[in-house]
Amino acid sequence: MKRFVKIYTYWLLGILLFTGCDDYLKEDSGDLLIPGKVEEFLPMLYREGFPRNFNDEVAWLYLMTDDVEMGQLELDPEDESYETQDKNSLDALSAGEGEEPYKWEREIKNYADNFWERRYGNILACNLVIDALPEMKYVETDSGVYNFLAAQAYALRAYNYWCLVNSYALPWSKENLDKPGVIIRTEPQIDVSARGRSSIRDVYDLINGDIEKAEKYINVATFDGNIHRLSEPAILLLASRIALFQENWDEVIRTGKLFLAQNSVILNLNDQDTTLFGTEKGLSNKIFTMMDGTVNKEVVFTF
């Protein structure tokens, strides 16, 4: 009897062992979600397709504009502590403030913003969605959400390539169209192999095609009203700016009129509570910021 129990025990352990190994060697994981439905792609695009810390990544570009202040904007010369305050604080490279970049007190030549890498990371997420659109699963009642997802992916890819080509290539002009632009990647896989830069013409062809598709999709999409997502006015505004950079005046007028038909609000600062202005909390314990979409209806999209 003991011998039978021992044989049975070994037999049972063997079944459990081989069953466990079989599960372990399976090619798929029980806790791995492979997106296939619209509602599964949306969170991925929100997380990986939208720029994060964008303002910090492009702050140094302010040095090329007229929007530069020497020292911090919020420092008041009339303040008693003005003379002892650090006018070259850690945000000297943020929003074009600070004297250090001009005087080379900071090693700006070693300043890395990862702008190139992060834009292509956003583009990869857009490529994943765009590639999956033809086979994506959704019920007819969710077609508005499907169109919204498609509009976001195409508009974001257009936006990211527009940022790249205007940061790392010559400005758009008829003379520059065949000059090097940036690398075009539209495949949904990570590819680290060497690749040449496409022409400015090809990059803008991709941008124009993407923003055109985004406009068509958003026109029949279901929008949830979230200002951190690209609405129809936001896409129209982006389309008008892209057209403006190419001196396509007819397209600027067309998209501009469509935008103004949906949002022609202009915030009158004279009507605002001045106690809320600045970086300190006002009398009502609030802070006025131009990018607060709940107050300033001019804002149609913000990161």
C-alpha cells in the first residue's frame, strides 16, 4: 500500500511539474494585454503619443525669439529682497528666462533636452494606432470613438513631425524643398538601423496628408470635451499653422474660418480680477493663468 501511495504521489507531482513547465513556456502571458479594441488603444495613445514635459524640452528655443527676459519674470525690482534674490536660478533655461545662457555661466553646450528622441517616441505610438486602424475592433455605436482615436493619432503624428522638421531642418521654402529634412518613420516597430533624412518636401507631404486625415476623422468623431485632447477646433488651428508655414494662403483662410466659426472667443484681461495675477495666490486663494482652459476659452488644447 505504501509503495502504491509513493508511486501515485510521484505520478501526481510529475503531472503538476510538466503542466507548470508547459504554462511557463507558453508564448503569451496571462497578464499581457495586446491591444485590439478601440478602448484598449486609447489609453496607450494618451500615455505614449502625447508630449510630456514639452515646455521644458523646447525652452531653449526661446533664445532665438523676442520672448526672452533677463532674469526671472516674477522678480519685482521694487521688492525689498530683490537685491539678494538669485536672478540666475535653476529655471534660467525655462521660458527664456535668466542671464546664464547669454554669459555662458552654464554649460549650455552640454544641455540635452531629448527632444528628438521623445518626438520619435510619440510618433511610434501614433504609428502603432494608425497601423492597427484597418483591423481594429469596435461596435457600430462606438464609431465616433474610433474616429476620435484615428483623428488623435494622425494629428499628433503631423504635429510631432512638424516640430521636428522646424527644429532640425531649414525653414520651408520652394528653394529648400529638396534639402534634408528629418528621418521619416511610419512603421509600428522600433527600428534602430541607420536611415537617411528625407527631404523637407517629403516630410511636409506626410504632415499635410496626416492633418488632412485628422480633420476628416474629427469631423465625425465623438469628443469628450477634455481640453487635453485634440478637439476639432484644435486640429483646425494646427492645420492653419501648418498651412501658414508653407505660405498656403487659401488653406490658411479655409481652416481659419472654420476655426473661428467654432471658437472666436477673445479673453478681455480688463475684465479679470487683478488680485489673481502673478505667481502668488490672490485674495480668493486662486491663481490666474492664461492656459487655464476653464477661465480662458481661447485655449483649445494644452498638454
